[in-house]
Amino acid sequence: MPKQVRTSDAVYAQLREEILTWRLPAGTALNEVELAGRLGVSRTPLRAALARLALEGLVDTSRGRTGVVPDVSAESVRELFELREALEVHAARLAARRGRPEVFAALAEAFDASARALGTEDVDAYYGVIRRFDRAVDDAVGSRSLQAALDGSRVHLARARRLAADNPARMLAAAHEHAAICRAVADGDAVLAAAATVVHLRASLETIVVTLAAARGQEETA
């Protein structure tokens, strides 16, 4: 693989992670000269990385030559969750029918453990269990088309989910909700798996929308 391509991949991965974790917050102007200097790369691989991020919707290039990290609005989050509910409820049903019970039983225990640890450990451990859960669902479903659709929604979910990272009560509830989904899948109960997924998604949506409204209110009074 050409060095320029490898460099572009590395830059893409780093900037993507910084955007998803809000180290590059919404509204940040992605000045090519500044970024190239900070990352120690030329502008050619940087531009290729920014173009890939723009295709994923993680960089807004509609305002001119300088890309901007897009905002997360209540409207965009609602649209995302409408898509998520359609995809993830169906995936939960399929996982309950096709998944390996022992895999999801172990994940339920991992979510229980992460719930007990929340507040005493880095929340990244909790997000790590979520990534394991996503991979297990993908493996159980066994559909490349559905997986591709799920992956697309998860990219933006990762940004939206971080908005609730400062809400310990919500994170604790979410860990228990994920455990309930896993147990339903492990039991092969497609109806309960779907219902538990709906409960989780709607509670998550409400928290994020409330968090966004509070942040907007703070900006207006600042």
C-alpha cells in the first residue's frame, strides 16, 4: 500500500475519533494548515481524510473551503433515532432467532458488571462493552446489508451518545437496558428483545434531546 494512502488512513482514523468523542466539538473549523501542522502530515493525505469524513457526514463542507465539524441538533437526533429504531428492533429480533445464547448471556453479565463499576471507573469500559454488543448483534444477524445500514447509524450515534456521558443516572439505566436486551436475545425471545430495544432507544433519545435543550439554554443566557 502506498505510504500516502497509509498516512491518509491514519489521519482519517485520528480525526474521526476526535470528532466522535467531542475532542473536536461541533462548530470547530478544520483549517488544513493548522491540522497538517498538528498531525505532522502534508495537506494531500489530510484532504483525502477530510473528504472521507465529509462522506460520512462528520465534516460539513457546505460553507466554503474550510470544513466544519457539524452540529448535533434535536431534529437530527430525532431523525437518527427513527432510523435506529427501525434497524435495531429488526436486528434484535433476528439476533434472538439466530444468535448464540452463551454469547449474549455473557454480554448481559458484562453490562451488569459495567453498571456496578460506573462512577468508579472510566466510562470507556462501558462503551467497550457496547462495541462488543454491536459486534455480537452483527455476527448473529449475518446480513451484510443490514450491518452496513447499522454501521452508518452508529457513526452518528457515537457522537450523540457522548452528550449523555455526564449523566450517571442515564448511563446506569442504559447499562441495565442493554443487559435486558442481551438476556432476551439469549433466551431466544424475539418479542421481548424487540420491546427492550424500543425502551432503551426511546429513553436514550429523551435524554439526549433534554441535554441538547439545556445546552442551548446555557448558550442563550451566557
